Amino acid sequence: MNQRVVITGLGAVSPLGPTVSDLWEGIRNARCGIGPITAFDTTEYKTKLAAEVKPFDMEAYFSARELKFNDRFTQFARIAAKQAIADSGLEGHISDSTQYGVIIGSGIGGLASLENAVTNLKERGPSRISPFFIPMTLINLAAGQVAIDAKAQGHCSAIVTACAAGTNAIGEAFHKIRSGQQKVMLAGGSEAAITPLGIAGFMVMRALHEGSDPKRASIPFDAQRSGFVMGEGAAVVVLESLEHALARKATILAEMVGYGTSCDANHITAPLEDGAMGAQAMQLAIDDAGLKASDIDYINAHGTSTPLNDKTETLAVKKVFGESTKVPVSSTKSSTGHLLGASGAIEAVICVKALQEGLIPATIGYAESDPLCDLDIVPNTPRKANLNVVMSNSLGFGGHNASIILRKWEGQ
């Protein structure tokens, strides 16, 4: 018998601030977290903007040694997980640590550590490479470090599906609990790729926006969209079986009810132009939840602000919800930028808050309509609504498509 799965804790470090409260305050007030890149000198770069996590007191979470020997993406993951555990009140309520697992996704992992090591190798020689270089770089070490912090000895893995990684991580954790293999999971994504090499790599692909106005940089579904804006940060959610959550009298924030995945099997970076397999992931999530398309009250779109993604995602939505669909579809990447492997996790947290407050996030910075993106994108101003069921989509390089469905918790 399948277990029902609920969300009992949230954690987030984002360009809108280092806590879930900061993230949601930014979304509620249609705030933009994009600005000039400060992490390095962009003189020789066409791309000048990113959505950076602003400096905050990391020493509230770590010792100086831990800060030194963890890559930034691992630091973000550990902080988000610590926040989520605290929010859930989980500590002290795990009777069997082998039933407590971790899945953390990332698209790139410890890129800054890799760049620093290459510089050291060239300038100072192989003996001056840090012995922590490999564990600082490996993507699975975010999950491993979170598991060490949480003393979680159950299933522990890393999802590496580019921009779908955070959504895949939450979806796979959901299925682990629903099937009865685990009782509690920490799941999410983390990314810290605003580095000289990270920005240069996406820039030469012509994937990044190259303008100078932060308010017109990440503009999903707008006719003038010209590329995404790199973001950074992490988000982690605590998933539990309903039985486990009720037994410890946890505060339940939302229920997770569906998960679907598919692959375009088409191109290493470009989405399938007719949106068919993105639609497949959405439909599989709806079927997994035992729902109908008409039950979905809001879709948090992948919505990257690239010409091709937004057009094909529009087609995918129409394949599932009908050509004349009225379901609201917004992209919060207009506020946060695109956090790559962490984006789906950040957006899952936003969806939980949207359900709790009955507020649909806006697609901010919107000015010029595109007939190829003729959805109700909730332009510029969040909208009050009676939300019961919401969907969040993520689409990644390599053709990875993932959708999750969350339901409002009303004490059922």
C-alpha cells in the first residue's frame, strides 16, 4: 500500500535572501534579485548581470574550517538543509536513522573549487593542490555532507540532470517514501556557478542575457526575451510519510501527490520544439497523482527567458491543458534568475508558500506580449487565488523533463 507523503520543513538560500522568509517576501512583493556581477571582474565579458546570493553570516551555520573546506554549492546545500530540519522540528524524532535519507541535486557542483585548483596547478605545481580539492568538487558531496550533518543513514544520492536536478531530487525522494522504502527524506538542489568559467561557458553558448537593465534581464514569455540570467543558491524540503509526521505531531505544510519524468532524446541543449515530452512529464505527474488536468490551479513554469524554452513550454502546457487553457502559468525565474540544478527546489518551496497563502507569484519585468507564449502568465503583480493543487516544471539540458504536483494541506 502506498504511503501518503507530506512536506514538513522548508529551507532556502536564494538571490532574494538567505532564508525562506526572505525568498517568499521577495516573491510576494514582486522583487527582483538580479544585479551586476560582483563575484569577479566582468570587464571582458558581454554578460554583466547575475542573481547572486548576497553576503550573509555563514558562520552562524559553520565553523571557519568548514567554510574553508566546503565549496560554495555545498555550503548552500548544508545551510538550506539545516533550515529545513529546524523548520520541521524533526531533530530528536528519528528512531531509525536507516529510514532517514538524502537526495540533493546539482547541475555543475563545485565549479569554483575546480577553477581554483586549475589555477594553483598552473601557477604553483601539483603539490600545492588542496587535499580537499576532490571532495569540494564532487556533486555527491553536498548530499554526503547533508547526511553527515543530519545523521541520516538511509538512502543517500545525488541527482545530476542539469536544470531538472532539484525537481528530480524531490520527486525521487517522494517515491522513496511513498513506496515505503524510507520514512523521512531531505531533498532539494544546490548550485554556485557564478564563476568566471561558469559565466563564460554559458555566454559563449549564447544562452545568457547580455543587457544592463536588471529589471528587463530575466523576462520569461516576453517577446524581447534574449537569454537566461544565472542565479545561485539552494533549497531543501523535508518529506515524510504522513504516518510518521502525524505520529510526531509535526506541522504539515503541504502534501506531495505526483511526479512525472520524460526525456526529449532530441538534442544536448535544445528542447524538443513541439513540447511533446515536456507535456509527457506533466501528464505523467497528473496521472501519478490520480488527478485530471482541470484539477491544477497553477503551474510554476520552467520559464527560463530563452526564446526557444518559453515557446516550447507554452506548447507543452497546451498539449496537456488544452489550446484555450486558462490555468495561470508564471515563472519565478523573473525574480530569482535561473539557479540551474537548484531551480526546481527553490520553485518547490515557492509553490508550498503559494498554497499556504493563496497567492500566485507573478512573472515580473513583463512588457511585450509574444503570440507564441499566449498563456496567462500573471504579469508583474502576484494574484490572490484559491489554490488547492499546483504543479512545478523543470526542463534540463540533455532533454530531462520533470514535473511535481503539490496539494494544499487542510488536515485531511
